[in-house]
Amino acid sequence: MKKLKIGISCYPTVGGSGVIATELGKLLAERGHEVHFITSSVPFRLDRVYPNIYYHEVEVNQYSVFQYPPYDLTLASKMAEVAKRQKLDLIHVHYAVPHAICAILAKQMLGNDLKIMTTLHGTDITVLGYDPSLKDIIRFGIEQSDLVTAVSDDLVRQTCELLQTDKAIETVYNFIDERVYTKLEVDDLKKHYHIEEDERVLIHISNFRPVKRVPDVVRSFAKIVEKVKAKLLLIGNGPDLEIARQLVKELQIEDKVLMLGNQKHIAELLSMSDLMLLVSEKESFGLVALEAMACGVPVIGTQAGGIPEVVVDGETGYLCKIGDVDCIAEKAIDLLTDDHRHETFSLKGRKRVKEVFCSSLIVAEYERLYYEMLGDS
Ligand code: GMT
């Protein structure tokens, strides 16, 4: 098969969609394709020089006549320019708005048959899809894309239902780079954080938006520490961080909660953890749950969105109803006090990641879809 020239647009800052887009680009480049990132800043996971990867910055100029800088128009124009100059075969956009719309505009500007693949990541549908001012344009972006994928079956279902579209949408699950997400030897790390050897470590990683229900994490943990000697690591930053801090104070568990902000070396933090809490009310996939399982950490999740497609209830973790703090605490205590079950869940989680979500499988699936879209299958 001929090697492809692929443009990728995504939100380059911290966030699951940007992580997947960047990791996909890196792995496609390793497989010999030429990858062109067209983004507003260097994607944060593009942390060194990679052969076959090029970066094209979308620079938005500020003019006094504009109340809002025209990012979308600049992005569309940049996509058209890069596609023409680099002779791209396709543009793969992550997140429907504005990226899919910009790619469609770029294609019209070029007047050629540039192929567009759109990957839906969740909030572009489950939050923005409810906004009457965006719903029609999101549907337009999806229907005008040559191929559309979503990161879980649940997101496919929600998209078709909410947008009333019968466009075929393929599920392509998220993946992790197993060279990075694996259980590491981190003996000194617990000591570094003043965590005692016999203390269990729970971890929550998110952007602290209301959909993540961080107060439920804190309330469950307060119940867990009544029974189990433990510490909670809160990783990330966002609007509900202060609410969480206040709650930690109210519940008088300040000495047991470490708020570490955004962190780069997630695999190390996961490797010293015993349990992840991901108890969101919306979650199209839950990439952090996958990262946890890859590092041997079972997950207590909610029956929300795509989480049940990642975490198998009673095998790689447990699932509770959204907001059911008692269930979360009970299941957590159950796992943290039964070493044999914990070990079994940990092993099953790692096995599931290898069998279902391994990078080589998923990247090959995207490649297959690219060739199919280009008529080269
Ligand atoms: O988790 C977030 O809110 C960030 C968001 C994003 O756009 O990066 O994450 C979404 O995409 C991730 C990658 O596909 C998924 O793992 C997350 O589940 C999804 N978030 C939501 O659906 C809330």
C-alpha cells in the first residue's frame, strides 16, 4: 500500500481528544506515513522531534474590527494551504466543531477531492449537540465528512439519536501507547509524597469539569478512609478544583488528599496507585480508565456513556450508578481489602487493554479506513 500524506487537526492542549490525535499521528509516522499537524500550538504530546512529522501553526491575527478573532476561518485557510502545498491525501479532524466544518470549507476552497475523516470524541456531541445554535452545523459537519468515527458504540448511538442523522458512523476505540502505559517500578515515589507503605493509593485524573463529578470522588473517598488507610491523589485542574478543595476541608480529610495539578508523568503516578475513581455523568470513553488499566490499576466507574465498554463490571473494576457515592465507596473498600481479587482485576485489566485497545490494532483500523475512504482498499 502506498504511504499516505495525512493532515491532522485537533485541540492541542491537555485533553483526551488531543492526546489520541497526537499519539495516532506519532504512530502513523512510525509506520512510514507523512503526518502534518495543523493546530494552534504544538500538540503537548509532541514532545520531541519526530521523523515524518511536520507542524503547521494556525496563527490568528487580532484586528480591532473583530470582536472575536476568526480562528475558524484562519484554520480553514491553513488547511487548504497545507493540503495544496504538501499534496495531502486526507485530513483527519478530531472534534466536530470547528474542525470538521473548517476541513469542509478547505475542501471547497481547493475544489478538489481532498478526503475528510472526522472523529467524534464526546463533548462535541454530548454537550455541544444540545446547543440549538450549534446542532445543525455539527450535523452538517458529520454528513459532509467522507468518513466519520466515534470513540465508543455509545457515542455512535447518542450522535444518531441526538442529531437525527443516519450517516454511518464507525466505532474506533481509543488506545494507549503500551510502551508508555505499563506498570513501572516506582518504589521511591510513595516516600516522596509521604505516603506510608501500608497506605492504599486512590487516584482521580480529569479536567475537573462538572461532568466529572469530582465532589462524588471526594465524598466516596471520605467514606473509604473510614475503613481503609489510604490517600487520594487528585490530578488535573479545572473549574471544580476549588469546590473539591472546599469539600476536602469540610470533610476534614485534608491530610489524606494530595492535589497535584496537571502532571506529565501519568504512568508513574498510576504505577503507585491501587485504584482509580472515574465517576463522571458523561464520558464517551474515559481514556484515563484505559491508562489506569494498562498500568494494572482497577477502576471504579459509573454506568455512563462509553465507560462500560472500557471497564468490565466485576472483572476489571466495578460500575456504579451516577451519583451513588455509597456504591462507589463499598466497591472500593471491597477491592482494597481483598488482595487476591485486586490482583485478579489488575491482571484482567492489563489483558483486556492488550486484546482490545492495543495501539497496533487501533492504528491499523484507522489506516484501513483511510485506504477505504481513498478507494484503495
Ligand atoms: O474528558 C474531557 O472532558 C475531555 C474530552 C476531550 O475532548 O478531550 O474528552 C473526551 O474525549 C476523550 C478522548 O476520546 C474521551 O476519552 C473522553 O471520555 C471524552 N470526554 C467526555 O465525553 C466527557
